[in-house]
Amino acid sequence: MSSATSTADTGRFEQAMSHVHAGGYALELRDLRKRFGKTEIIRGVDLAVRPGERVAIIGPNGAGKSTLFNLISGRFEPSSGEVLLNGHRIDGKKPFEINRLGLSRSFQITNIFPKLSVFENLRCGVLWSLGYKYTLFRFLAGMDDANQRADELMKMIRLDKKHDTLAMNLTYAEQRALEIGITIAGGANVILLDEPTAGMSKSETSRFIDLIREVTVGKTLLTVEHDMGVVFGLADKIAVVVYGEVIAFDTPEAVRANPKVQEAYLGSVLADEQAASAGH
Amino acid sequence: MTKPYYEFKPYNVGRWIVWSLFALVLLGAPLVFSGNLSITMLSQMGIAIIACLSYNILLGQGGMLSFGHAVYTGLGSYMAMHALNAAADGQWPIPVSLIPLVGGVAGLFFAILFGYVTTKKAGTPFAMITLGMAELVFAMSLMFSEFFGGEAGISGNRVVGEAFMGISYGPPRQVYYLIAVYTFVCVGLMFAFTRTPLGRILNAVRDNPERVEFIGYNTQKVRYLAFMIAGFFAGIAGGLGALNFEIVTAEVVGAARSGGYLLFTFLGGATFFFGPIIGGILMVLAAVLLSELTKAWLLYLGLIFLFMVMYAPGGIASLIMMNLRVASFGKLREVWVAYLALGVTALVVLLGGGAMVEMIYHLQLDAAMGDVVKYLGMSLHPKDAGSWFGAAFVTLTGLGIFELTRRQFSAQWAEIQTEIEKEIKRRETQ
């Protein structure tokens, strides 16, 4: 990576990181609530994630996991409560403002630029963080730092042979990888992955988890995941969301042993999995 | 790292050749087509190319379907004409060569003004707002006659002051060369725009605006900036139009003009940069030649547009690129027979259909001119069942054979595409 790249990277997060006091949190939710009409979907969530932690969010369908992500990333505005990124209030800000402060997310339904090549997809992801913004009077071809970074990303997500392939012509698994690539491209230090392995086969999933672990080294990671094997393998901590509330937030072992979690969610999931494996 | 990027680089030989050829064509065209009508048409083509390319910044590159692009070309025309008249009166010392830039600045100004509202939304709301803006400006053009000159419009004389090195812009040929220079520079600049970060992010906004918000960009601002750039080049096209015609009437901001830009940009091909260049050329050919040939030219144009939307939504440019791809895999030879068959049967349909269209137009518009329609050297009798029967027979027979040929061609084409895909996979794994 060129020196220009690292300077720009440093510059981008200097401001955000300067607010992190000793023992501070990378991401903090305080009594976060979201109502749609009369229905309260998120009912007072408190969550504090330390820098570098990997947190898996689990819970039954409709518990509000994706809504939580949408609230944090600015897609929806919270009805009340606070979201803090590196000590900064970000609730009510627009998605692009939040992204500029160092938080990036992926989507459950693949969300890429279908008519651009793999390389272009990734380069679009890096441009803002390198300070190119709405630049009109310089050519992309001359931006060596952006091109190198896009190339590195392409190798990291193992799509370097697909440089010129249009994103819409990739296989599903490749598109999911590109989705992750775009998400990490801007160098954000807090990464939200919404069901990254959704729709993948078992073998694809395990390879993909390795990839995620590799590309998010040193970053704070929040991920929504259904596959319990993945969750217990990847996460430092697990947050269990049921009916818009976090009923447990602890290490995997503690969560597994938590009777409340057993009763509300995990018991039925594990029973289902056992039944499924017994059936085979 | 020495990865080759397929983009603008000063030492890219292929690109040098293409741009040199483009310059040569612009320079040489009036020598080959040297008649007065030809020169006028060439001038109009240059203007239409700039206008269609500027429209494509919105449509093809930004995914913004504007129904009011003539607002910016048209207001550019008006401002340029006022500037020309001010220069002629000695109120403003501006050389005629720079008058089109006045149009450009006017286009930019109005794009900044109106674009602030229009680009707040994307998709269908954007299209609706542009339509409203266009109606608003057209209505105003008839209300404020001091500025717009009412229905008569405003006119001027592009010969201002003494000739400079023999250039007075009196002869159409001199105006053509002025337009050619502007065309070359504007096409170059608009191409360069597609190679900048803003140009690329605009493509991303077209593909997936939501995702762009999550990589740090304000999509509304991206649309707004692109709208301004499109407005600037549209204004230049308008300014050149004012110089070329020496008269500007309300129709230059009208809905028909806006529709024309949309139609021909689409026909030329919005997905490739050079598509609107083809579109611009076709626009002038249709308006000048096709309209001479038949009164029903708008109907034919509508039909062509219809078929293109249905069967070749990428326009002529994408047809060319698809065939180049087939040719690059050495498979074009396999389809030329099918192309010939398609062409011949389509001509038969056109022959029969055209006869019926001409007869209908004759009955509706020219019934007083007699009972005979001259059609490709034949005499048709619209009041005689025989002519109708013959025309219908030719049309239906043609349609039948065309459909058979088309089905066979589709199957063959799909097969070739599969083979090409396999070949690409094979090369990738090597």
C-alpha cells in the first residue's frame, strides 16, 4: 500500500478515534427504540461493543435483528434512544455521514453495482475514504492508491481473476464475497454484516467464514447469523435478540448456558438442529 | 503493481487512433458532402451529437429519465441569441466564436436553479418533475415575450463586425467548422468525464443508489452535480444552434424537442458512450431526409422506437457491440445468412406496411390531390380494394416469413452465445 493510502486512512479515522477514551466503546446503543405505527419493533436496546470485538446477533425471525442494523447504519431513524460510534452520537445522521465516520455495513439481500465490473465495484468503495470524493478534474486511471487498494481487495476476496467481469455475471457466492469487499473497501473500523452466509451451502459457508475472519482482522465486527456453528466459531460475544429486546449479551459459553436464552430461543433451535441431523 | 487498466491514458494507442479518426471525419465531412444542404445537415449533426451526449449523462450514465432536456438546450439558445444581439449592437465585446459558451453558462445556470428541485428525487418522481419543469418553461416562453420573443421568437445575425482572418461566419461552411471544433472538444470532455471519480460514482448511483449511500456518497449531490454538467453541455449545443439558425423560437424549449433527445439517445444506445453520437446523426437524418420522403415519418419513427425498446433495448450501439463480440470469437460468419434473410423479410414487411400507411395518409390528408398514390415507382389506388388487398398480402406474407426467420435466428444466436460463454470459461481456467 502506498504512503498516500495510509495517510488518508489515518486522516479519516483520526477524528473519530480521538473521541475514544480509555475503555471506551467502538459502538454503543442506549435505550434504542423504533416504532412503526403503533408497533414497537425495537424495545429499548442497550448494547456496548469494545473495539476489536466480534459480536454475533442471534434471535428468531422477526426479532428485529435487521431493524437494529438499519437503525445503527442510518437506514432508519430511531424513534428514541442513542447510537454512539467511537463516542460520537450518530443517531439521526444519514447513511453516508455515518459511513464517513467509520461504520460500514453489508446487506442480507446482495446489494452491489450489477453493471460495473468487480474492479469498479471495489474502486467505488475506496474512493471516498482516499479523499477523492466528487472529484471531477482527475482521471481514475491516474489514482494509483485507489487502483492498488481495489486490486488488493480483489485478491483478499479471491476475485482477482474476475477483474473485468460485470458483477451481475458473478455466481451467488462470488457476489456475496463482493458484497463483503465493498463493505470493507473504505477501511471502516466498525463492520456490520447482515447474514453474510445467507443462501450458501455448508461448504461455501465454512470457507466464507474464514474469509470474513481474515478481512476483518483488527476491526469491530457485528454480524447477524443463523447458523449456530458459525456463530459459536466466529464470535467473541453473542447478543440474543427476542421481540426487540436483548435478553442476553455475553460470551458464547455463558449464552449457551443461560436458561433464559434456552427457553426463549436457543432451546428450540438446538432441538431443531438435533432433530434435523437425526432425520438424516 | 503494473496491472493494465482499460481506461484513458495519454499513451493508449488505440484511443489516439479513434480520436484522430473522429477529428478527420469532422474535418473531412464537408469536403465529401459539399452541397449546401449537406453542410447544414452536418452542422445540425454536430449540435445534435453534443445535445444527445449531454442527455446521456443523465439517462445512460446516471439512470435519470429526463423529459425536459430541451429546457437547457433551449434556454442556452435564447441566452446565446441575446448575447449575439448585444455583441452586434456593440453593447458587449464578445467574439462570435465564444457565443456558444454563453449558451453553456446559461445551461449551467438553469441546471443549478432547476436541478436543485429535480434532482431531489430519483426514478419516477425525477421524471415527473422534469416534465413539470419543461411545461413550466414552455408556458413561460409564451408569456414573457420581451425575453422569448413570443411566437415569432428572436432572431439575429451571426456576422458581427469585421471578418477576422477571413472568418466572418457568414458562409455555412465556416459555421460548420466552428461547430466541429465545439463538437470535438465537448465529446472529448464528456468522454473524459466518464473516467473521473464523479463519473464512475454516477454509474454506481444509476446501478444501486441505496448502496452508494453506504459507501460515503450523498446520492442527491451526485445527481445534482451530474445534472449541472449535462446542463452546461446542453447549453453549448443550444448556443451553437442559435448561431447556426440565427433564429430561436419557443419550440426549442418544447416537449417535442425534449422527446426527440430521449428518443434518439435511446435509439443510438444509452449504454455505450458512443451510442448518442449515432443517435444525434440519426436525429438529423430523420428530421431532414425522412421527413422529405414521407409525411408519415413520425409514425415510422415511433414504430422503430417501439421495436427497439422491445427487441434491442441497448440501441444501435449495443447491437454493434454484440456483433463485435461475436466477431471477436470468429462466429460472425455463422449468422450472416440469417442476417440476410432477416433483412430481406423485414424489407418485404416494410414494403407492404409502408404502402398501407401511405394510402391511409393520402386518404386523410391529400384526398383532394387525386386518387393515385405514387409509391416507389408504383401507382397505388387507395379507393380500390385491389391495392389494399395486395399491400396486406405482401405485409402478412412478409411478417410470416420474418417471424419464422427470427425464431431460427434466435435459436442460433443463443447457441453462439452459449459457445462463447464456454470459451470464456475455458480461457479463464487456463
